[in-house]
Amino acid sequence: MKDLLDLLTARELESGEDCLRLSLLNFNGLASIYLIQYEHDITRSITDNNNKNNQYYINMAIRTYERVIQTAETYKEHFHADSFQLAHAYYNLSYSITLLTKTDNVNVNIPRFRKFF
């Protein structure tokens, strides 16, 4: 009975890690889409061109990359996050912040990002 319980626990832990990996993958993909939409106006839908400016897309990319890192931190006690996904999030978060700070007339609260570096 103990062996069966250990086997089921191991399977559920593996399933949890797979779900975390998939969630981080999807968040990274969504953030990348926001970053692409920031850099290339042609990738935006026609309705978005009228309602959203560049600032919106870069802010959404930053928020989504932050969410990847926060999600991995939240579950790190029980599940191992893929290091390549975290590297993607950290690198692109840094790149996004650099893009945001290069734009003129932007009021950026950088200290909130320092906790990740």
C-alpha cells in the first residue's frame, strides 16, 4: 500500500511540474507576442491600432514576464520550473525595461523591477 501511495504521489508531482511548465510556456509566448506587437505595428489588429499605443504593449509584456517569474517563485517549493523558460523571461524582461526606459516622456517606476535582478 505504501508503494502505491508513493507511486501516485510521484505521478501527481510530475503532473504538477508539467502543468507549471506549460503555464510558463504560455505566459512567455503571450509576453513575446506583446513585445512583437510593440516593435512592429503591422502585427497589431486593426481595432487595436486605434485604441492602444506602444506604451500599452510594452507594459503588458513587462507585466506578463513578471508574472512568469512570480509564478515560478510561488511554486518553487514544490515544483521545479524550467531554467530555460526563466532565462527567457529574465532576458526579455530586461530587454523590455530597456525599451521602456529609452522612450521619451515615460514615467517609469524601476524599483519594482529590482527585486528580480
